[in-house]
Amino acid sequence: MGSPKKGIREDISTIFEQVLGHPVKISDRTDIVEDLGMDSLGVMNFVMAIEDFYDISIPLDRITQIQTVGDLINAVEDLRSGTPE
């Protein structure tokens, strides 16, 4: 049985590619702004795409805590399971 984190990471990678318009290689340590070169508008477009894909709402205070892909995976898992933080 595959790891749920691996599935989320693959989904996130696909969404990054859609938002950025080119393939990306990511790991849990990938810094979303520094490593992927996203500006604030790109980050907001990406957050909206994640929210739509998973049918979740990421609170603004939680978004500010997300720096790496690993942080994002943890946030998605928490929000999908109903754990607020």
C-alpha cells in the first residue's frame, strides 16, 4: 500500500506544473518560493488550486506557516482529516 504523503506529493507536483506551466521536481524540503521561484500572486493561485483540488479551505494564518512542500503536505493532511493545526 502506497504512502498517503506520496500521493499528495504527486498531486501537488501536478498542480505546481499546471500553475507554473512547466515540469517541476519537488521533495518535502523544496521551498515553494525560493526553489520554485513563485511570487505572491503565483502562491495565491497555487493555494486556490490546492483548495479546489482537495475541496478544503486553508486558513490565512496556516498559509503563512507553509514554506516547504513538506509543510504543505502536512497542512493538506491535517485539513482533510479535520485537524485544525
